[in-house]
Amino acid sequence: MSMDNIYTTPEHVLLRDQIARFIEREVEPHAAAWEEAGSVPRDVLRKMGQAGLFGLMYESQYGGGEADALTNLVFAEALSQSTFGGFIITALVHTDMASPHLHHAGSAAQKARYLPGVISGETITAVGISEPCAGSDVAGMRTTAKRVGDEWVLNGTKMFITNGVHANLYFIAAKTGTARHDMSMFIVEKDTPGFTVGRSLRKTGWLSSDTAELVFDNCRIPAGNLLGDEGKGFYSVMKNFQTERIALGAMAVGHCTQAIKLTLDYVRQRQAFGATLWQQQTIRQRIAMLDAKTRAARQFMYHCAWSVQQGQDVVQEVSMLKALTGELVNEVLQTCQQFHGGMGYMRETPIERLWRDARVLGIGGGATEVMLEEVAKRY
Ligand SMILES: Cc1cc2nc3c(=O)[nH]c(=O)nc-3n(C[C@H](O)[C@H](O)[C@H](O)COP(=O)(O)OP(=O)(O)OC[C@H]3O[C@@H](n4cnc5c(N)ncnc54)[C@H](O)[C@@H]3O)c2cc1C
């Protein structure tokens, strides 16, 4: 299966190869144990930082690579060749969903303080937007931040926060006024008094990714921890969703690609009724169609990243990508698991894990229906 397209440069190929070697050596042999433990060891993340993988898009003065949106997509897609979604999302939340808030809105002082650690992997980040009573409806959040003297005082609860348990640095959205969209982003360090992290939530999949509830009870942070302009947090969140949703698309396409490879290998050797499963026309035609859909989605994904790079407004296209790939990955995994028969239902087979991990890709980071509304309202 060719991985090249018109957007790929020789540097992209080198990056892909570097990540493929990392996954082969450092991830696939060990990640089953991480799934048992419920988190990815910090030294693995540190190694990724040291290898230059955590700062691709960021300024060189802080240790970053100043790369463009296509390079960042190559990174997300290459990482998504792992068959462990929990590992992939741990890294992608740090690189593509949480730390971009600092990159896009941080002041020079904030970047100087935090970005070097984010890029080296010493500091792992999380982003807290969703709440027990508000997920899709971001503006419906209830967490508040009130200015008192030279501090902000945060009160409220965040829900389903990836890297919530093990992060050191959190980017938190809170209401700073009474209007529906009046919210701001804040930087909160771990161990700030008034900030507690709940237990790791038990999930269907993404087992090596820690997911937590965060509670802010009169949590006081310095005034300087406001991230970006006061009252403009909603727009920051929406802007960052574009990076996040391309990364989630890459994850979905990566899972599709891996599932198709695994299934091709399986049905070519599995015997039934005196022949391999591959010799059943219905099986090979369905795999061919899933591969066609996956390749088409992949080209659209690269086109979206290329459009971002040209500075185009791509909210409609990126919302389409998120909806399309979030559903496609479930279609692909449902069928690929089916073709593995009983073996596909066994824990610790990669196809069973991919099937479990696929489910959330139609929910997290913008549920399919919400994405389709974003598409429809732009016609
Ligand atoms: C494993 C995991 C990790 C996550 N990590 C993070 C994180 O790091 N940070 C963070 O802030 N959040 C995180 N989330 C939260 C995630 O983004 C939300 O779960 C998601 O946005 C959906 O919100 P909700 O769960 O409140 O569902 P709701 O908003 O209650 O929606 C429930 C369902 O209703 C449907 N629906 C909602 N709105 C509409 C509509 N307008 N039209 C039609 N149908 C609709 C959709 O099918 C949706 O799935 C994570 C979630 C999970 C499961």
C-alpha cells in the first residue's frame, strides 16, 4: 500500500521512517503492558521529545522545528501506524490538542517559561474544555474564572480530560463573563492549591491513555496565567479544533490502514470450505471497497492540511473530514473484525483493540452529528 502522494516531500518520508522505527522499537513490543497499567511511561514521552517529535510546529528559539501543517499531519499519520490508540492519543493530545493553545495564544513570557519543557517532553500537557454538563455545547460550560486582585479564581469541574492524571500543565477554558460565548483560556500548573485531579476513568478503549475529571475549588492562579485575550477563549478553542480534528482524522485513517493490512494478512492464510477466505469474492470485494474509501479519505485529509497551509478558511472541510473519518474507521473496523471471526473478539489481538479504540473517534473532539452541523451551516 503506497504511502506517497503529491503533498509528500523527501523530508516527510524521513520523518515517517523515523517514527516508524520508534514505533517498532519503543512502542509495539511494550504497549500491551502500558494498557494494563493505564498510562504511557513518562520516559517514552521524554524520548519522543528528545527525538524532536514534540515541537515540530513550534519556534526554533524554544527548541521547535518551525514545520508547516503538512509536516504536522505526516507526524500524526505516522504515529497512527501504531496499533495502540491509547499511546497515539497520549502523544497527540500533547502535540496537537493541548500545547497548540500555548503556541497560538501564549505571550513571549509564557512561551519562554513553558514551551522548552513541552518540546523536550519534560512537561506533558492536557486541555480541559468538556464538563459533566457540557461537551458538544462548548459555550454551555459552567466553570468560571473571576479576577480578584492580581489573581484569577477558578471554580468548576472538567470531564473526560485526556492526560488528565499525568500531565504537568493544563490549558483550561472558563467563563469570564455572563454572555454565552464570554470565556477565556488559562494556564494551570499541576499542584496548584484548589486544583485536584480525580481518578483515571475506566474506558472501553484507549486503555493506556489516562482520562480524568479535574476539579477547581477556589483555585487561585496568577493574573499572568490568562492565555490570550480575556473573553476570546471560545474563538481560541474553535481555532485549535482545526489542528485537533486533522490529527484525529489522521488517527482514524491510520487505524483503517492498519486494520486493512491485518485483515489482508489474515484472510489470505485462513482456510475455510477448502480454500482461503481471500478466495471468497464477497470478502475480497468488501476489503477492496474499504481500502478505496480509506485512500479517498486520506487524500482529502492531505488536501485539508494543504489548505490550512495556504491560509484558507477550512472549518467546513475539516468538519467534513472529522465526520467522514470518525464514521469510516468504525465501518472499516466492524468489517475487518468480522473477517477475523472469533479471533477478532479476543482481547490482545490488534484487530480487537483497534475496533475498541475506533469507537471514540466518532464521539471525542466533536461528535459526528455536531461536525455535520458545522458543515451544513456553512452552505
Ligand atoms: C476518551 C475521551 C477523551 C476525551 N478527551 C477530552 C479532552 O482531553 N479534553 C476535553 O475537553 N474533552 C475531552 N473529551 C470530551 C469529548 O470531546 C466529548 O465527549 C464530546 O465533545 C461529546 O460531548 P459529550 O460527551 O458531552 O456529549 P453530548 O454533548 O452530551 O452529546 C451526546 C451525543 O448527542 C449527539 N449530539 C450532540 N449535539 C448534537 C447536535 N447538535 N445535533 C445532533 N446530535 C447531537 C451526539 O451523537 C453526541 O455524541 C474526551 C472524551 C472521551 C470519551
